[in-house]
Amino acid sequence: MVDVFRVPMDVTYALAGGEPALMAYRRWRNISRDDLAAKSGIPKEDIEAIEDGNKDIEEEMLESLSIALKVPQDQLI
């Protein structure tokens, strides 16, 4: 059986409109930056910088962010 991840339309529209993937999925999951920081172990300042376009998601961040948001890693990059 193939495990398929379906992207909700509101996330698709947000991404098409230029919203950073991390922000779009975080909003879809209704998780604040503080909560995402606590769940992922990544500082809130880094999450803010990524969502503001001032920092790229580092490879070592991908796994913890994807687990916290329950999305495949490739959806965040």
C-alpha cells in the first residue's frame, strides 16, 4: 500500500500565494510558533526567521519539524 499525503486546498492556495511552507502547515495544524518550538525543539526565533524568509530550514531541523507538524519532510522544503 502506498502512503499518500494529501495537501489540503487551503494549504495549496497559501503556498501558491507565496506563503512559506512552514507557516502554511503550521497554520493548518493550528499550532502557534511557541507550540511548534516546544514540540520540535527548535527555537521560536529560528521558526520566526524561517517563516519571515530570513533563514532556510536546515537539514537537521527537517525531521523534528515534519514530526511536529505531521507532514512529510519534502513538503517543508
